Amino acid sequence: MSALVQAYQSLVPAFVRGPLYHWRAWAAALVTSPAARGEWIAKRLVSCGRAVRTVRVPHGRLWVDLRDFGVGRRIFIHGRYEEPEAAVLRAVLQPGMTYLDVGGNLGYLATLAAKLVGETGRIIAIEPEPYNFALLQKNLKLNARERSTAVNVAAGGAPGTAKLFKSVGNLGDHRLYTDGDSSGRAFVEVPVVRLDDLFAANNWPAPDFIKIDVQGYEPHVVAGLDGLIRTNRPRAILTEYWPIGIRNAGGDPAAYLEWFRARGFECSLIGADCGLTPVAVERVDDHLPPLNPAVPDAQMLNLLFRR
């Protein structure tokens, strides 16, 4: 032990050294870690009443809400979001394509798709939750202008209305059903439409690419788009596969996967490394992570289905 350390310990009481140590570690983290620095800035902005901010991302700028720990704050801190899914869009989307985003949230992937399909392409984004929808509209206007359409509805298997149970801290975890996590949440009544009906009513062309991420409600979504599937498009569908959520929403995970196989789609796993691994539909469940009861929504996969 150096003389300087000995002097410090003899002159500074332990009850002072402890807080000083933690303060130095915190300050060092702010200097050396961009994530820690971003988190600190986000907290300060929220405390000052400036939670809704624009942030630069690889394909433009987005409005985000820093009170949203699931989506907005992650984008603010890291400048990126859902990178494996984004990598699929970069690999598959081409200029002139029509992209349909079901569960658009604030529009990270929809605005990326707008850049990829270009001036001759089209973006249609579906988002039922009113606050998310307002952010989605602002972000599409900022990044896609006339080439995009946002629709404030939920996609389902039959027209009507449904209760959307809202998550407070994660604006990407609103659910169209109640379960152990969503019971007791505040809810908003939202219109439900079949995608076949929506496209027919607006005379839109069938999409080339569909992304579906609706927290387990996915089987209800595809139940409403058999007409679009009977065309020669879409060529690809990116979907979250979360068996627990599917069951809680009243669906059958195996039947959901079979829906794609019966319509001529082949399946690939989307890896954390952004790679694609072909897999037989009947073997998809073998690749699910082990269930952690404390974090059940972590037992999920991202899948790409292609004709």
C-alpha cells in the first residue's frame, strides 16, 4: 500500500470514503461508457420535463419518448433498435416495394423501410395505441412524407373493437388480451380491422413484405389476410414468434407456424448476429431459449418466412 493511500485512509473517515468511491466509479462510467452517459442524460431530460426528443439513427431522425424504457430510451441511448430485424429489411427490401408494418410502434422499422423502398415504394404502418400512433405519424412525416400511410387500428381476424391493455414503462408491450402481466393495466378501446378489408377499401396493392410484431396476437392478424396471401405477394413475412403470448391471446403456436407452411412459405431463424438459418417449421420450437419464469417474454424468436 502506497504512502498516499495510507494517508488518505487515515485522514478520510470510512463513512466518507464509501460514497466517494461510488461517486468516482459513477463519474468514470459516464466518461468511458456511452450507454451510461446516454442513460444519465435521458434521466436529466425526463426530470426537466423534456422527455420527447429527436434522435439521430442510421437512416434519419426519430421522435422518441425517454420515459419509454422498452423502445424510446433504447433508441436514444444506442442510436439503433432491433438490429437483426433491421438487417433483414436491408437485405430483402428493394426500391419500389410496398412494405406493411403491423405493430408499427413509433416507426423505427417503418422509417428504415421507407429509405430502402425509395421514392417509388410505399409504406403502410398499422398501430392501434393512440400515443404511439402520434409518434409514428410524426416520424413518417419526418422521414417518408407522401410515400407513407399510418392507420390507427388493430389488425385482427374479424372487424369490431377490442381492449388494448397499455404498458406504462414499455410502449412496445401493449397487448390485445389480458394475462398475468397485463391484467390490471389501463386499457383503451381500439377498432379492429381485417387487413384484407383494409387493403380492399383503399385499393392498395398487396404488400411485398410484411412485418408483424403484436405481442402474441399474430395468429389473429394472419387470420385476416388470406386474400392478400392468395396473390403472388407478399414474398416475405417477418414475425415475432412468442408461444406464451400466442397462447395467452387465445392462439395455437403450432397452428400459427403451420399457417405459413400450408401457404408455401419456408422458415428461417433470425439470429442475434443478424444471420439467417433455415429451419423446418416443425423444428422451430427446438430453438426457443429456455424459459425463465421471471422474464417469460424472453422465450421468443424472430422468424422470416419466404415463398
